[in-house]
Amino acid sequence: MGRETLAVRKDGTTFPIHLAIGHTKLPQDDIFVGLISDISERIMIENSLRHNEEQLKSFIQNIQSVVYRCLILNAAPMHDVGKIGIPDSIIQKQGKQTEEEWPEEMERNQ
């Protein structure tokens, strides 16, 4: 049993501790023992876990938006890959390719 509180270092800075006090009764005396544990690291880890949990909750709540953005971001660089080596006259042409244009393009990309 114990409690969490703050302790003060010699330089005046404070830090979190767990303070536990034990008691024993002897025939002529009462003996008290105090145990102090520095819990700075535990508090830091708990805060980090809490922050990560909040980020995960936010991510889960916004998953559809994130997936959509990922799809767009991943697709954008691939958009122009198929255009490599294809003449602008064919890429910018309105309508279907003629029979003369189609075989020429197929041969170039095989």
C-alpha cells in the first residue's frame, strides 16, 4: 500500500515517486519504514502509451479518409508510368487509335 506524490531533489526540481510506509510494533517501540521509488520512467511510458492510444483512436475514426488519401497518393506516381516511350501525338489523340498507330505502339512496348 502507498501513494504517488512528488519529491524534491537537492537542486529543487521535483519528480514523481511512489511512497510506501511500513509499520511494526515492538514491545518497547514502534518502527516505521519508508520506501521511496522514483516512477519518472513509468509516468513517461504511461503518457506515451496514452498519446499512442489517442492517435490510434483518431486513425480508426478517420480510416476511410486515410485509405482514400493513400490510394490517391500511391496511384499518382504510377499515373505516368504507362506513358513512357509513347509519343505525345498518340497520348493526346482524341478517340481510338487507327490500325496504323496500334501495331506501331504494340511493337515499341514489347
